[in-house]
Amino acid sequence: MKKLHLLSFLFIAALTFVSCKESKKEEIEKTIEEKGYLVDTDNTSINWIAYKTTSKTPVKGTFTTFTIENQLKATNALEALNQLKFKIPISSLTTNDTIRDGKLIKHFFGSMVNTNEITGILHLGNNNSGTAKITMNGITQQLQITYQINDNLFNIEAIMDLEDWKAQAAIEALNVVCFDLHKGVDGISKTWSEVKIEISAALKYE
């Protein structure tokens, strides 16, 4: 009987040892599998350049806040941004001029349909080009983009024509309240529909 108890104890101890060993192995493998690239939102900037006057004077601005809906760890930098869904609240717009910011938010974006935020999804190819599916003014359109990857820095550029999002009324509303400010030396007031987009996304590996 004692031998039977001893054998049972040894059998249980062996099972426990193997189980613990397998558990630790699985934890190590899981940790390794979970490492990957992520967008470092704290070190990512979304900048834009709009234009006024017939001589195309640039007006620079940025969105200070954005959120990512579906971020997952990726095996490489390209995968970290491909298919990424994002939201940009209009309230985070800044040009370092509070009066101008107020006009843009109230008269430009305020003239659009359901545009408290801009939403989109990135589709990146392997040839440094792709598209961003942007929803603004109640309209979804494809924006052609180019990108460059330098170490852990991902740079995206695009030229957006606001007319593709039927934003003519918003442009006109802004030009009315900025009529004199958008005059050039020729005395003509003009607000361009073209906007340059520049995004610098830092990546982290963890």
C-alpha cells in the first residue's frame, strides 16, 4: 500500500513538473509571438498645407489628436500601417492662430455634412504608393498617397482636392469670412481647393 501511495505521489509530481515546464514554454513563446511594430501615436504628426491668394500663399496647420481603431502588432513597418483605420477630430485643428482656427472650424468644416471628424483607412502597396479611403462631408473618396519608410519613421504625402469631397460650398463660406485676408497683391481674393497632406508616423517595436 505504501508503495502504491509513493508511486501515485511520484506520478502526480512528474505530471506537475511537465505541466509547469510546458506552461513556462508557452508563456515564452507567447511573449515572442506578441512582439511587433505599432504606431507610436504620441510621436506621430498629421500636418496640412492649404493655399490662399492667386499666388498660392501657403497656410500651414496640423491636427493634434487622432485615434486608431484597429491597431495590432505587425511583423514589419508596412504591415503596421496597412489597413489602419483612423479618426481625426476637427476640434484638434490648429494653425497657431486662434482666430483663424475658429473660422476654419465654424465656417469651413461647419459648412460640411456630419464633419465633426474625418475618418479613413490606409491601403498601402509595395511600391511606395497607395490610397487612403477618406470620409468627409458625408462623402467617401480614395486619396492617392505616396510613402517612405526610414528606419522606424513612416512618412506619407498626398495632394487632396477638396472638390472631390464636394466641399465647394465650404471653400466659398471660408472665403467670405476671410475675403480681405485672402487677397493678394492683385487685389483678388482666392481660397484654393488644393491641400497638401504630410503625415509623419513613428513606429515602436515592443
